[in-house]
Amino acid sequence: MRLAVFDLDGTITRHDTLVPYALGFAARNRPWRVPALLLVLPAVLGHALGIVDRGGLKSAFIRALLGGCGRKDLDAWTARFVEHLLRRGLFARALEAIQAHASAGDRLVLLSASTDLYVPAIAQALGFQEAVCTGVRWDGERLDGNLTTPNRRGEEKARCVAALRARFPGVQSVAYGNAASDLDHLKLVDRGVLVNGSAAARRAAVRAGITCTDWR
């Protein structure tokens, strides 16, 4: 058995997932909430100035579009969103890699900065044993929208991989990611693979001994 860790957005999926998830729900169920995106502008400015981190920006976006929405409505949308994503939004090579690891008896972990509104559902649909992602707070049956965990990106992703390796001592590990920010955790495994990386990310990956490939 090996530990096989996959990033989600841009590695398995062809595009970001949070924006279409939140906008799709709002457009279909709460169209009057779409103009509330203007409320995110202070967070966008704060992020540009280095005052608000990516987690704060993500939380502001979620609160603007989904804050106060009911669990039942969001669960129904998650099922629809995931079904559509699996039909049209995944790289065929990613699915082949996941299946190869599953056939080999490897432990599959989906590690994503995207949120637990839908990442666990994607993980379950694709046969992953575990999902590690950014948590979002609920107030009873209504979505609060603040984060309950650090944003699972960059150094935080590396911390999660280190924790996974500590849980499985002596087990060989492989990880797949697509962004320069993924290089931190790709360096921590026995075999790191950069998928569809930018030119700059590829150069940095080569210097770090990380394999580069393209998935379509």
C-alpha cells in the first residue's frame, strides 16, 4: 500500500470549483444574492494590500453568496453540482491515475483548499478513503460561512501532508498538485508530481526533483 494524495482544483478538475459552486447555487436559488458580491470588495482590497489572507477572502465570498442558506438546500445543490462535475469537469488522465492507485490498494486522500461543503462528496464519488479540506462553520442548520480550519493551501497543505505521513509511518507516498503553492507539500512525499503546471512552477519543480506531467 502507498499513500496517494491528490489536489482537486486544476489537478483532478478542469477548473476552480468554489466559484461555480457558490455562484451556481445563488443564481438558481437566491438570484437576489448575486449583487451581494459587492460586499466582498473590502476583502478583495484587503487581500491586495496584504491585510486579509486567502482564507479571509474565501470566507467573505462564501458569506456573501451562501451565508444563512439552509443545509437541506445546500446538500441538494451539492449532489447536483457533483454529478455535473463528474460528468464533464474532470481530466480523464486524473481519473486513470485515481483508478490505478485504487487498483493497487493504495490509500487515496483528497487534499484541497476548497471547502467541506462539497469536497467530501467528490471524494466519496471518486472512491477516496479520506478528504482533507477547508472547513466552513454552520449555525445549526444555517450556513455561517466563516472558516473552521486554516485555508488548506501552501504551508498549511504541507502541514497536512506531514500529519498524514506521521499517521502512516514507513508507507511510501505520492502526491499530485498543479500550482506553485503545491510545491511545498510535493517536496514532502517520496514522489511528487506537478500536473499542468505553469512555466514558472515547472522550473521550480524540476529544481526540486518533482516530476512534471500534463493531464487532459
